Amino acid sequence: MKAQQVKNAVIVPVGSKGGFYPKQLPRGGDRDAIQAEAIRAYKTFLSGLLDITDNIDADNRVVPPPSVVVHDGEDPYLVVAADKGTATFSDIANGVAEDYGFWLGDAFASGGSVGYDHKVMGITARGAWEAVKRHFREMGKDIQTEPFTVVGVGDMSGDVFGNGMLLSKQTRLLAAFDHRHIFLDPNPDAASSWEERDRMFKLPRSSWDDYDRSKISAGGGVFPRSLKSIPLSSEVRAMLEIKAEAVSPAELITAILKSKAELLYLGGIGTYVKARGESNADAGDKANDAVRVNGADLRVKVVGEGANLGLTQAGRIEFAAAGGHINTDAIDNSAGVDSSDHEVNIKILTGLLERGGELDRPSRNTLLASMTDDVAQHVLEHNYDQTLALTLLESDAVSEVDSHVRYMVDLETRGRLDRKVEGLPSNTTLLERGAAGKGLTRPELAVLLAYGKLDLFDDIVASDAPDDPWFEKTLRGYFPKGLDRYADPMQKHRLKREIIATVVGNQMVNMCGPTFPTRLRAAAGCDVDALVTGFTAAREILGIDALWDQVSALDNHASAAGQTGLYKAVAYALRSLTFWLARRAFRDKASVRTLVENYGPAVAELRDLTPAALSAFEQKVVAKRVKTYVADGAPEALAQAVASLQPLTIAADLVDLANASSWTVKDVARLYHQTGAAFGFDRLRGAAGSFVGGDAFERLAVRRLIEDLLSEQTAITQAVLKFSANAQAGEDELSAKAAVTSWAALRIDRVRAAKRTVEDIENAGGGWTFAKLTIANAALRELASAA
């Protein structure tokens, strides 16, 4: 259920885990008799659910179930998915729904005979593979073109393991086991072993015993787990670093789990890794007590969790703390449930079309099948984006310790989080880690990421934000292109607002982090409507999506650290402009389109002027960034575009200044930057921006100080604007400089005092401290106030 809670972050509904227990299976009955009774029990279970679930009639009215006393609000949304025998059991469930006249029809249970078959699509494994590829990519290895070694749990007949072990032809599978056999191949040939695994996967049923022994390297073999002892060849002993010539199956499996392969890929049932401080009972999987190992004992570099519960959360954290690369099962294998959610939402839309006579059932079925690849692509993008979000969070884990502590306390206070249940550290533990230069591990950040999305989703749905017409294209973008022609009926989708909230919430938290929404609302003094409006407008105005995609295109071409640096620079600019626009959205009750139209054209003009219109100091900063990005593998044009983003985030102030005068925004920009150069605002902001250290409150104080500096620079620029009756004063750098000098000459004493304060601090040496920044800011504030 904990895993499901995290997966809920990428889907529209709140998924739960449940089950049914057939208590009256026929004693001594054959397989068919047992299955018939199990199906009867399943139908009884589903009937019990539908008997107390609201329905929707032909007039789109919610109808409560008959003979039921209703205490709660309207809630007709209920979908199910059987974890085993999905295709067969989904059809059974949909038959029950049809008998009840339930409004969802065959969207009630996804993955049936007319749905998206997870095994055929290989979607769960492909999603997990996105995570595996990222782990290796960030270590400098491309596993689609370079050979790598794997040990795994599962066999080739399984969906997740079978599909997973065919996703790279460079896979060298050294060893694997399921509940029946242990497979050993000490020195596999990547090409021929891939072909053999592919042959087995295509069999109607298979086990490791079907593996062609002639394809196994010297010393390998397939051994039943029923053997009391398994003889080991010299090759296997070398591979697993075992001295004994024979071991029990349990000892061999333990050795496989502790092996030095590069990847441990989990695609089968069982919990195989716990933490040192946990007992086997804590793992809750008695069947594997004899083979389980500790996270600290794993020697692989990467763990890919195609299956649920392969490790305990404490086991993951222990492995990650020791330098291992791992997310969580809920992050790695979310593609299955995500695919089901897309299927349900597509069928809700096609149901509308069928009832309206725009589509008949055979045409709908053809349409569904034609969109399979597009649905898969949508889902895999979520896996790519979520694992990237974790990388960005991990890169800031130490500096964000205070923020993470405060966010968890906030969630707890509101009854949204139980740290013990989620395995998250106490405040004291996390602060001690921070003092030691460590933060939350990747598995812990995965939990926080999900909670950030779930919390934001609830706030967005409760707000008016999804009703902004701008998000009509967000809704269209959620669905495959094959449904574009139904854009109008799409707007009547029953879950329209929830889909929009899910998409926007995921984008915001993936790019800006789980603590961003709460922090920005507090800093900007705005509500969630203004936050969503400001964020969406900022993305559009700065062209964030195009830049983000260009950075993603550098996979395996630029260094991982360089790529992360580019993403963080783009996200920083997005957060900055969101702050300024959210304030205006809240103040003016502006829509996304209003903000885009008011500020977008000006930003486009300013982009053409950047970095030329900046002060000399800021031009050097941009040039230095460009040089760093290019050295890390970014193309020159992308490096220039990303390096020039941050100066554009003050565009809102420049537009407001231009609107209040007869000046163009370009001329205002030149004047603004020359004002910054003349009084040292640019240097001070640079010093404050690079300020490191102190606790969260000190960093907040620095951010507020930067806001003060921007406001003061704007105030002085406005004064110079009013002073310079000639609107040509900002036509070029020289005239802008002259206008500032003329204004300053009439206030020589105040200007000299402010400049002297800044220069004295700079000449004193010893670097900038918060105290020095505060004194310099006070001097400039006096000048701005007088202006």
C-alpha cells in the first residue's frame, strides 16, 4: 500500500490495495473447479463494491445505489485491476460492471481483451528500464551500447523480468533465480544469450529449465532449487567469490544477491534485501528468510525494481547510503498503473463519444489499438521525468536539509504524513546528517516527491486554477494524438479538472521540487490559483519546455553533472519568474493568457538584447556560465540560451516601468542595467546569490535581501526615467550611462555615501558575509528611498 501511495502521484485517482479470499474452494477439486469457484468469489466481491457505489445515468446525473443509506458525498468513480491473470479477470470484472449498467462500462477494469495488455506492451519493464538507464548514464555508461553484467530475480516467462531482460542487447545475465530454478552463466555472450532469452520469452510457458544448455558458457548451468547441494564449477566460484565446491541452493542465492555484477534486476515475487537493523520478520516474507541479505552487503552498482517489495525501504536507504544507485519500487515500476490510468481516462472519453453517436464500439476498439505506442510514450515520459526529478533533488539534498525538515513537519502537522510508516528520518537525525554533509537519500526523496505531488494535487483541484481556458491544451496534451479530433467533447470529460491538476502538479514538482509550492506561496504571499497561473505563464514566456527538451537530448553526449547543472539553471530561472508573476496574478486576478500577453513579447525583445544590454559585470557572469556549460558538453547556442535566462526573470519589473512611461522596454532595460552597474547592485546581487552557509532562515534572509536590491534598483531606475525627459536616453549603453550619471550628479552627497559604503566593504577583503551584505543594502536603500 505504501508503494501504491507513491504511484498515486502520477495517476488521477487515489489507488488502494485490496483483495478477496475465496473461503469455499472445492476440496479435492481439479484446476477448472477451483478456478470456477474463485471467479464466482471474485464476482461476489465486485458486486459488493458496486452495490454501494454511485452510478451516472444517461442524463449525466449521479445516481446513488438503491436501498443504501448515503452518508458521504457523490463519488461514482471506481475502477479495479487484478494483479494476477489481469486480462482474464479484467474481462470478468467488466462483465459484472455491464450487468450493473455501471457508467464506466469496460473502463471499469483496465488491461482486458479490449485494453492495453501490459505484458504485450512490456510497459512495466520499459518504465523500470528508464530508471536503470538513468542510473548508469549518470555513472557515465550507456547500457544500450556498452556491455554490462546483471543478476536477477525472475524467469523469462514473467512480464517484468522477461521483458526487462530483452531491453538491451548488451545485457550479460550472469545469474538469475525464481522459485523453481537457479540459472548460472559465468561468461555469457551478449548476442547469443539475448537470442536465447528472446526464444524462451516467446514460448507459451517456460522455465529456466528450457534454456538451451549449449548457449551457456563454460561452468554454468541450470539447477533445481529442490537439490540439497549444488556443485560449483571454478568459473562460478570465481564469479561469486565462493571457496566451497558445493553449496545449498539458499547459500547460492545469497551469493548471487551479494555478487559484484553491475545491476541487480528484480522482476519476481519476494523481499530479498533488508537493513542490518531489521529482523527477517520485519521484511514480512517468511518464504525468503533463508536467502535474504542486508542493503550494506549488496555489491552491485545499481538496483532496478521492476517488481514490488524486492527490498524493504530501510534496505534501500542502507544501500543508497553506502553509495548504491536505487530509487524505490513505486518509482521504478509505476508504468503499469500509469498505463491503466490512461486506458480508463481514454475509455471515459470514448464512452462519451459512443453515447453521443460519434463512435461505435468496433471503431472505438480499432482506435484504442492504434494508439498503443502513443500511450506507452506518454507513460514512459513520466518514468523519465520522475527519475530526473530525483536526480535534481539528490544534487541539492545537503543544502535543502532544513527545507526538507520543515516540509515534513508541515505535512505531519496537517495529518498528511506518518514518518514512521514511510521510513523517513526524525528532524534530529536529518539535521545530524546535514552537519555531516549528507541529506535525504534517493529512496527517501522518492517518498517526499510523491507527497509533494499528492499535496499539490489536492490544492489545485480545490482551486479555480484548472478552469482557466489555457489548460484546455494541457488536457489535449494528456491524451494521444489520435483523439485530437475530439477536442470539444474532451472538455466535457468527467475528470477534466483532475487530469489537469495531475499534469500541472507533476510538472511543477518535477521541475521545481516538492517544497517549492509551499515556499513560493509563503514568499509571494499568494494562493494556489496565482501559483499555478504564475508557474504556467513563466514556463510559456521563458520557453522552458523547449530548453528542457534540448538539455534532455544531451543524454549520453554531455557529462551527467553538466546536464544536471543545465537543468538546475533552467529550473532556477523558472522559479524566479514564477515568483514575480504569481505576485501579479494574485494582485490583479490575472489569467495565464493575460500574463503571457502582458509580459511575453517584452521578454522576447529582451532575449534579443541579452547579454549585450547587461552591465559589464553581468556580461562576464553570463560568459563564464556559457564557458562552463560548453566545457560540460552543451552546444554553444544552448549554453548561451540557458546562461542568459536569469537576467530575463526581472522582465516583469521592466515591463511595468515601461508601461508607466513613454519608454520602450528595451530602453528601460539598458537604463536599468546601467543603474545596477553605477551603484553596485549587480555586484551585490552576485555576491548574495553565491552566498552559501547558514540555516534556512539565514538563506531566506539572503533571498529577501536580493528582493530588496531588485526593488531598490527598480526605484532608482524609475527616478532616472522621470528625470530624463528625453526618451532616447536609453537607446544605447552610452546614453543610458550618461542619463544615470546626470541624475547622480544632482545628488552627489547621497550617491557618494552609498557608493563609498559598497566600495569600502569590497576593498576590506575577506569575502562577503551576510552582515556586509546587510550594511551595503542599507546604504542603497537610503538612496532608493530618497529617489
